[in-house]
Amino acid sequence: MGIWRRVGNLFRPERVASEIEAEVEAHLALRAEDNIATGMSVDAAQRDARVRFGNPVAVRERTMAADAALLLGSMWADVRYACRGLRRNPGFAATAIVVLGLGIGAAVALFAFVDAALIKPMPYRDPSRLVSLYETVPSCLLCNVSYLNFRDWQRDARSFQSIEVWGYVRYAVHANGGIEPTDGTRVSDGFFRTLGVTPMLGRDFRAGEDAPGAPRTLLISYAAWQKRFGRKPDAVGKTIQLDDLSYTIIGVLPKEFHFSPRGEAEFWAALNDPDGCQKRRGCHSLFGVGRLKDGVSVTAAAEEMKAIAGQLERQYPESNRGFGAVVRPLSEAVVGAIRPILLVLLCGAGLLLLIACVNVVSLLLVRSEGRRQEIAVRGALGATATRLMRQFVIEGLVLVGAGTAMGLGAAYVAIRLLLGLIPADRMLAMPYLEGLGFNGHVLGFAGGIAMLAGLLFAVAPALRLRARDLRGDLAEGSRGSAGKAWRRLGSKLVMVELATAVVLLVGAGLLGKSLYLLLHVETGFQPDHLASVVVSIPKSYATDAQVMALERTLIGRVEALPGVKSAGLSSSAPVRDWDGGVNIMVAGRPQPKERNDVPERDVSAGYLATLGAKLLRGRYFTEAEDDPAKPRVVVINEKLAKQFFPGEDAVGKRLMYVGSKQTVEVIGVVEDIKEGQMDSANRAAMYVPFNQDSWGSFDLVVRSAEEPGAMLPTIIGALREVDKEIAVSEGRTIDETIRESNSVYLHRMSAWLVGGFAGLALVLSVVGLYGVIAYSVAQRTREIGVRMALGAQRGAVGRMVLREAGWLTVIGVGAGMACAVGAATLMRKLLFGVSSWDVSTLISVGAVLAVAALMASWLPARRAARVNPVDALRAE
């Protein structure tokens, strides 16, 4: 047969079928003629010809399978048959497709986030060679870098092609007739070369442009170029005023550039004007980034940096005592906080997909049970086992195709919804999620799931078919024995579903309880009716006296507003990240071998009272002490008092800053205030008068009698009335600060998402249990009728059904509890205040599933108890 004829067979299957039929008839006729020639009768000759020839249907199947074009045509017919079968069973089809679509949609949506954050390479040259560098002390494992130590690292390290630093800065920019606070970054001159980023316009920093006294230059982000310069190329070379200082724009960064550890920043200036902190080796305010040399591992670089830190400690014992150095892959700095969350959510989505697949397999097996006689008849008529198995395979693939299409649609919607749940300010720290959607990785993942599901859905019914005695199925007329094998298999599947649901429910319960405990952590102050704003003072206030006078004026102006009870200033508001600190010791005692780094807040006289901090001993600051000319005093928290003065009254004692010999007197002890993230342990802390050290930027905290959020515009307006050059930003209530803090946000998102998966898992597992019990009752109708005819009471029949469901539930929940404790142990870093074997959560989950299982099995039990024995026996 020629190639074109073979292709033509694909489009004219009826012609092929008639030709094969004619060939078969001709063969039978020739055989019959040979038999007649040997003396057989016509009937005997024809009968012998048919026996010798075999089943004509099987011959036709083998003939069509031998031709690729005919095989494709046959498979296309199977596809049409499968579609017709699904249309004839809309309930089965809709349930299977929806359940599978939900499972695939959840898994694909979460994988899209995992791909964007953890798999997709960072947009830098050879990103695997990039690392983050930190300094470390016992109180701060990943601490900021000292500028002078960084310069020594650059000089001494041999494992790196380059080491650079960057630091946060906030600029005041003149815009729209006022002052607009804008985020910026100060970087060393090789920062962008280390990352492998080239400006799209202009040039990069030249070597030495970050040296003290060099001309002030900066690069601007693509967003700033678009917003402030209308994307005009002549922006390069222009000057811009930042904090009353003139900077020259030398380049525009690419549109796709982002540096996640920093978040969004419009201006990237050369670090050529060291501030007071950067002139002191003991002050740590920068972050390190480096590129490893080829062939150098992170471990080897870390060992070298540890040795360099030891050398600097010996060289500068006053400032570097106890300081080490740490090297981590840059990817950890980019996604380290959300990595465990994403992996837990992806595992949750995977478990949900497993339950969905188990449910669909259950439906397919139930359907295959109902088609036993159909398959037996087709086999008796000549259909080969391969031909019948192919039909199941194609039906499974059709089902998977529809479910995958729905799953991709559900995933697209879920991705958009999840992105919408991320606040805009938090998205700035996760720019890798911009443009999140379907890419090659995500579609490949979806295709892989579809292939595995298709294989599972095809193999399960096909294996059942292969293991079955088709002759027995054809002869069997009773339904009672038909369901025994299915009940055994279906029961196992339901136990898997229940165990998986337990894992998800326990995970959701533990995360939910962690969130509740996190939101109810004792903060040490009264967060209600509190608001804060960040205030930046213009550079025109050049002296400390001018700054202090302005700060007092601002407090007085705000406290005069109607509805304001009190106001105070702090170098940082509570519930903010807070690392490092000052190394202190008790004056008059020997210097300890270990560092005692204690976080220090600079606060105004009314700040602690405004917070509502509880004074345990002593007193707060007075306005008179809020003066650099006065003796230095300090208020400490309870943890510091217990650490430095156990069993003593700390009030009146003196502390000393190690290295400076400067001492301060303790005048009060307050209850521990939550400084840092809500899930971090309270640290020893100290509060010093604000005006004993002037600040150019600070937090203004206001306690109001009214709703604080509604008063924020009035407060900001009052500040700008004092001086229109003042930059004010980040106005929010303290309650909002707590709710939107990193730790609370991540716990809330993980609890909600895992809780959603757990809810769906509970529904699907209960539906699966109901299906197995209901099918079991339907298959045992005759048995139940006989039992009741012999005197069994309706209550006993109902209890028999409930007992069957109870055993399935007990075994499934028991296995799930063991798995849940193991899974919770793996996710213990995401838990707060609860253990992985939290008894109340385990008992609650067991009770919920027990009630749900009882409700799922009650209807089949009720139906079984109402069976009429006469009708049941007559029907059989």
C-alpha cells in the first residue's frame, strides 16, 4: 500500500472497514470451497472455515493496528466514543473534571510562585557566584557591616573577584511644590559591576567615585527616569537636588533591574560622603555583596572571611571584639524569608492534588465496575485486551485533558488573586513576582502533572480489567459479589484521603494557632489609639541646637491638635526589625570576655508614656534631662535589669559603653517592649534621651482619643505647617504596623492558604468516604434484604454501615496523625508558640473529621436501614 493511500485511509475509515470485511469474507469463501472439494457439506465447510479463521473482529483489530494511519483513525474513534460516554454521564464527568481541575489549579498556581522565587535565576550575570556578606556577634547572627571593616575586607580577601557594600538612605526631593521623601541606596563604586548590571543609558560608577570628597554622582532607576524625566535621554548629565545637595545623574538602570534585598529605590548614589557612623569602625550600617572567583566555594570563602575577621578583632579589640564574618549565597538574602513558606504551601497543594487524584481514580473504578458486562460482551465478540485497555487509556486522557484545561484556568485566577493579596509596599521587596504568570517552567510542570494523572487514570481501570475474568463477568448476574473487590480497594483509597486531609488540617490548625498567639503576644505597651509617622528634617538645620529646637516645636504642635493626648519621638518605632546594638558593661566591674550588645533607642521625654509602657521601678525622663549638656541617663527594660543586675535594684546603677569609657545612670526600669518582629524573643534594651544625640530622621508616635488612622492627615499637615521643607512619610497606626509586620504577614498568608487547602481536602475526603459507603450499601442491597428478612433490626443494619465507616475513619485518621506530627516537625520553623504535637490541635482535627465522617456515613446508613427486604430480594 503506497504512502498516499495510507494517509488517505485516515480520512476514509469506512472504506477501509469495508475492504477488510471483503477480504475476510473472501478468505472464508475460499476456505469453504476447499472444504467442499474434500467432500464436506456446505454447512460443515462454512463452519470449519470460520473455526479455522478465528474471530473476524479480532482479525480486523489486528489488521487496523498494523497500519499507523488506521491505528490513528481507530484512536480518534475511541476519543469520540470517550467524549460521548462522558456526555452520557454528566454527573460523573463534571465531578471528576472539577475535582481534578481544583487540584491541578492549586498545584500549578503555587508552583508559579516557587518558580519565580526559588527556581528562576536572578537577573544578574552568573548569579550562582554572588554572595551576601555579614558581620556576626552572638546577639546578631546576620548583622550589618562596618564601613572600615569592609575596606579591610576588600584589601585582604582573596576568594572574591570583588566585594562591595550598599546601604539604605532616604532623600527629600522637591516635587509638586513640596518635599517628597524618596527611597534611595548608597553603594560602593563596583556594586553594579559585581552584579553584572549595565546601565541602559549613560555609564556606571568609575573606580574611585566612591572615595570621600569625590563629586556626588548617582544612577536612577527606570521608574524614576520615566516618572521624573519623561524617559528623555537628556536626563543623563542633569543635576538633581537631594537633601539640599546637588547630584549629577550619570546613568539610567535597565527596566528589568531589581535588587530584592533593598526593594524599590529611585536613586543609587555613590558612597562618597561617609556619615558619622561610617567614620567609626564600631558602627555597622551597611550590607555586603560579593562575587566569588571561579572554583571558590561559599564554604571556602566563609572560612577565609572568618580568618580575616579574627585578624581584625586582634588588630582593633575595642571595636571588633567578638565580631566574626558570615558568607551566604545571595539567593538566601533575596528569598530566605519566604522560602519555607512557599515550600510548605507547595506541599499543601501537592497533598490536595493527591486527594483529588485519589477521588477521580475512585470515580473511574466505580464506573469501570458498572461497565463490567459491557467489557465482557466486547471481549466475547473479539475485542482484544490491548484494544479494551486502550479505550480506558484514551478515556483517562480525555478526562485529564479537560481537567488540565480547567486547572490552568483556575491557576491563572488563583495567581491573580494571590498577587492581589500582597500589599503594594511588600511587593516592592519581591520584584521577582512582577509579571508572574505562565512560562515554560510552569507549563512544563502542568504538563508533567497531566501526564502523571493521565497515566494513573488509565492504568488503574486497565489493571482492574486485566486482572478480571471476563467470562465470569459475562455469566455473572448478581451485583452483590461485584462490589467486594471494589470495596476493598475503595476503602484503601479513602483511608489515604483521610490521612492526607488530617495532615493538611493539622498543618492549618498549627499555623492558625501560631497566628493567633503571634497577634496576642505581650507587646509591653498599649498599641490601640497609637499612630506613627517618619519625619525627615531638612539639611538646612545644620546644628544640633537647631535640630533639637525643631523637634520640640514639632512635638508641641502635634500635642496641641484636638484629639491628641500625647506625642513622642524615637529613633525607631516599636515592632520594627532591630539588630546589633551597643556593647555595654556595668561600670566598676571587670570587662566580660563576651560582648554584651544591647539595642539602644533614642527617645524623647514623653515617648515611653505615650506608648503606655509600664514603669516597674524608678522614673521616666524629664524634659530637663533631654539635653546634651545634662548628665547622661538611661531607662532600661526588665530583661536587661535581670541580666546585668540579678537580684538587685538597677535604679541608680551605672552602665558603661565599652571602648568609650562613657557611663550612664539607670533612672528607671520598664516592662519589656516588643522591639523587633513579633515572633522574636524579647532582648535586653535601653532607652536614652533623644536630644542627647540629635537625629535627622525619626519616628513621631502619637496617642489620640479618636481613631488614629483618621487623624494621620491632620498630624502630617500640622508637621508641614511648621516647615514645608519637612518630609513626612509612612503614616500608619501601630495596630497596622503589627498586623502588617513581616512575621505576622507571613504567618497569616500561610495559615489562610494551608487552611484553604485543608478545607478543600476535608470536603473531598468526606465526599470520598460517602461515595465508598454509599456504593457499598448499593452493592450489598441483597445481603441487607436477607439479613432483615431473617430478623435483623433496622437499627442493627444502620450500625453495621456506620461501623464500616468508623473503622475507615479510625485507621485513616490514625495514620494521618502520625504523618501530621512528622510533617509539622519539618515545618517547625514556621510555628510560633506551639509544638508539632500540640495536643489540642490534634484532638480538634480528630473531632472535626469524626463528625464529618459521621455525617458522610449517616445518609447511606439511613438508606440501608430503610431497605424493604421484599423489594431487595425481588430486585436481585
